[in-house]
Amino acid sequence: MTWSEYLWFAIPAIICWLSAAGIVYISNKKNLANALMILGTIIFGAFIVGLWIGQERPPLRTIGETRLWYSFFLATIGFVTYRHWKYDWMLSFSAVVATVFACVNIFKPEIHSTNLMPALQSYWFVPHVTVYILSYAMFGAAVIAAFIQLSRLNKGKEDAQLYAFIDNIVYVGFGFLILGMLMGAVWAKEAWGHYWSWDPKETWAFITAAAYLVFIHMRLQQYHKRFVLWMIPIAFILLMFTWIGVNYLPAAQGSIHVYSN
Amino acid sequence: MADNKKQIWQFPWRYSESILVVFGLMVVGFALQLTIGKFDFSLLADPVNVKLGSAIIVFLVLFSFVRNTQFYQWFSGVPFSVSLISALLILGIAMGLIPQMVKLDPHAHDFWTLLGLRQVTSCWAFVLIYFVTLLSLGSLIIRRLIKFNWRDYAFYLNHIGLWILLFASGLGAADIKRYVMHVMEGETEWRVYSDNDDVLDLPIAIQLNDFVMEEYPPKLTIIDRESGEAQPIDKPDYYQIDEKNPIGKIGIWDVAVEEYIHEAVRNSDSTYTAVPMPGSTPAALITAKNRETGDVKKGWVCGGSLAQLYMMLPLTDEYAMVMTQTEPKRFMSDIDVFTEEGESTHAQLEVNKPLKIGNWMIYQYSYDSTAGKASSYSSFELVYDPWLYPVYFGIILFALGSICLMWSGNKKKGVKNDVE
């Protein structure tokens, strides 16, 4: 199988995913949403397997190929997370982001063949990036919840359920974040010779993790509620900075994490 | 609101005291930095780090005998740990915003340099906060281990994993050695240059049997024949040669690759033949058709190398089609490694596929990039890190802890007493 057959798999998979993303909100159609999500992921996975066989090598060498894996793992891990925690938005989020990555490969076909440099050709690449994307989703949801809670706090009507949700989602997101960081460390040891070099991207990942640690630990006690809730959007801004902002920093010129030419 | 009634420094200590203590540590750190200069990590080199590490563990065990004091409770408690993490966060932001130097300019006397913020990891303030974090986290772990409870497995995995990781990576930093070794094809080398350009003999010798490089097929583009710049200048247009998809477009030209030879050598009549040898380069027979004028041009293009000239296909008086330089897909060194103990290992080193021998890791580092696959040497990075196993042990525990977080979230008591 080659990229020319891509559309035959991508379009049915996208239809399944997007339908699941909508149907999950209809309370008596949850099983249909589950089935569509699984079906879409299987169809998409079949293309990856076909491409693997057709090219006689694991599809990990071009940017287009890594994008296939993002879609696949986002759909898979997103679905498992949704089943486990029963957050409907989690299913929609992972279905939509998986669709976005699948669509980039349809509308910008030239990137199928944009080559990856040898340092990026690693089995760690895809899981390292995928778990980060999922942690961003969790932390993004936490920001919305934190603002709702802040406005309730101002009216003197805190919501215990909402606190439970925020704590949970931050714990889950932090698990994904640390896993991504540790996978990055192991990969860095294999590719660059050291597991932690204080490269600007690593430094900002450290800052982000520290900010979420402040939130998690302050929540163990009941003091300074407003400050604690504000830590969530602050930490999220730091997270966005780690993700995107680092590329524009003078301190990051020469960073090994900046790959664009 | 009991907080307000108690005087500062009166137990139990909370955030005010914690922040003041951490602030004091930072002030002491910066004062040391200004008076005696940066913290010299090489002082910790083996055996000092082993002794210091043992001393830390002995201290933590002895300290735990006073674990019921309010001081111990505070030292291992939430407000102090949050203050320490915040200090690391602030120093991290300094590190993330101020460009960090590998080597300081000895004549630099600006504010950031004097405070040590151009090398935050060797700044006394950072080192002190790191050290106290190790003690605070350590005393928390011991306190909780004494009251061991299986249900706290996620707590143990995360905190012990992090502690081992911090302990081993910080104390072990001084023992890490990194060298680059250049080996000519067919030769054996054991000498490297140190940072001061002294020649050092290593206990490891590398024999380079063969250096192999695979390249991606190059791209085609149109250049200005005068300036050599790819067109259009603001966003050059490229066609990636792909034998499965030999038709493409560059600007107003339709391109068809009639024949592609990945390892080509030029014949005397300016055509190309496939000859797999180090000096060969990709070449392609191209037909280009101008969609506006219907003009058709056909000819060979080749990016050239040190061994042979490039070849372009003139399109107009102004423009020509050329082939870009190839990008490396994979480079591999076939090596034999010999140790002082008389052991030898055969390996094929690639990027992302290092070789581990004892406490040494050997990496494919570089090659002669001007010669590309004709490079006559290969460079290896040799990294010595005797603390790697404890670091990996910490990483594994911490990773298991984060999986627990993902799976269990924050399922505990919580919900009710949150809103009280």
C-alpha cells in the first residue's frame, strides 16, 4: 500500500471519528459513539499497517508518517481515557485533533515526503509527542474549570464537584506530562548523549512541571484558594510557552529542539 | 483564620516562615556567588559525591528520630516544599530567559553574570535550593515510609522516583565525561582532545571498519542563473524527487523525471551511469515544460559533490533548474571497540542507536559533512556516566508513578472538606 490509497482509509475514518465526537453527547447513543470511534481507529490503523508492509519499513521517517501515528494514538489513548474517566469532551477532543492531523496529510500532500533528520528517527518520537498533546488537553480543560470556579468563589458558591474535577484532571494531565518528559529524557540519552542538558525546551518543561507541582501541593491544604486556582491558568501559559514560545526566545537560539530551518 | 493570630516564627510554621527561609537561602546563595564565584561542580567528583551522598542519607535517617517535632513537620511539609518548588520555578524562568553560557567570558562583569544567572545550574542559589529540596523531600519520604501504607503506592513511586532522580543526576553530574573522537576509516584510535586541547588516552579504542551513509533523494528547484538564488526568493518552490511519483510542478514549469540514478557518475558525453562508489551523486534526466509558453527543455541535472561537478538544466536566459544537495537519511559506522581488559565488541553505530560498554556510551556523532558519504572519517562521542543506573531506576519509579496518576487521578477523601 502507498500514500495513493490514503483517501480510501482517511475519509471513512474521519467520518467515523467526527460522528462519534457528536453522538457521544446523546445520552442513549453512547454505545454507537464507542463503536464508531473504534471502527474509525481500526480503519486508520489498517492504513498504517498497509503502508508499513508496502514500504517494507516502519512509517516513521517523514513528517507525514509521524502525523499518521499522532492521529492513531490520539484516537486510541483519547478513547481509553474517555472510557476510563467518562469525560465526553475527551472523546470529542481526541476525535477532532486526530481528524485535524489526518486532514493535514490530505490537504498538504507535499509533506508526506518531507524527510526527518536522523536524530528524529526514533521509536520515542511519536509517544513523546502524543502524551504531551493529551496533557495539553487535560490542562486546557482545567483552565476553563478553574475560571468557572473562580467566578463561583467570588459569589461565595464554590462547587465541590468542580474541585474534584479540577484535581482529577490536573493529576491525569500531570501524569501524561511527566511521562512525556521522562520518555524525552530516555530518548535524549540515546540520541544526544545525556538525559537532561538544560536545553531551553527542557528548561521550560521543568518550569511548567514546577508550576503544576505548586498547584497540586497547595491543593492538599485549604489555604489561599484564589491564588491556588490562578496557578492553573498561569501554569497553562507557561505550558504554551514551552510548546510554542521557546522557538522565539533569544535564549533558545541553538536549541536542539528547534528543527525548522 | 488561625493564621493571623499567631506571631511569625511561632510554630506551626506556614507559608510566611517558609517563604522567608527560602528567600534567606537565595540571599545567602547570591552572596556566596558574589564573594567566592560560582559553585564548582568538579569539587563533587568521585569520591566526594559518594561521601556526600552517604552523608545525606545518614543525616536523613538520624533526622527522622526527631520527626515528631514541629520543625521536622514543617521541614517535610507542604508550605516549605511549595516554597522550594517556587524558588526552583523562579530560577528556572531566569534560566529560560537569560541565554545560558557554556563558558563565561572572563571579562564580563554585567549584573546577570555576577549573580551567576548566565550559568544558573552552577549558581550558588540554585545549588543551595536543590540541596535543601533533596533534604526536605528526603525527610518527607522517610516520615511516610515509617508510617508505611500500601495504599500510598503512587505517593511512594512519584516521590522516591523523583528523589533518586534528583540525587543521582545532581551528585553524578561531576563524574560525567564527554569526549569526541575522530577515527579514519580503516584505523584504530584511542586518543581524544580534552576541553583544554590536551591529548588524553582513553581506556577504550575504536576501530572504524566502514562508514556508510544513505541519503534522501534530493529536490529540484529553479534558480536565478546570475545570483544562484532559489526562486521565488521569498518562498522558494521545490519538487521532491520521488520515483513513485515522478511528475511535479515548480512555479510555471511542469517537471517530469524521466530517469533517476541515486548513485550516478558522469560520462564523457554529459550523461550519467549508475556506479555505486563514494564519489557518486544523485542525477536525474528531466523534462520541463513551461505551462505559459509551451517551451520544453530536457536534460540531466546533478547536485554535484567534492568529486564531480554539478550540472544544471538552463530553462531561459535568466533561470535554470538545479538539484539540491542531498540530506542524510541515515549514517552508520561499522566499528570494533576494544577495552583495556582485552574485550572487544563489534557494533554498527547509528544516530539513536548508541553502544553501551560498562559505564561508557559510544555515539555516532558526526562525519566530514563537506564530503558527505565520501567522508574518510567518522566521529564518535564517548560519554562516561557511572551514575546512569540509579538515574534510570529513578526514571522508572517516577514513570510508574505518573501512570498511577493517569489511572487513579485524585481519588481520595477530598470532595467534602474542600468547600468547608
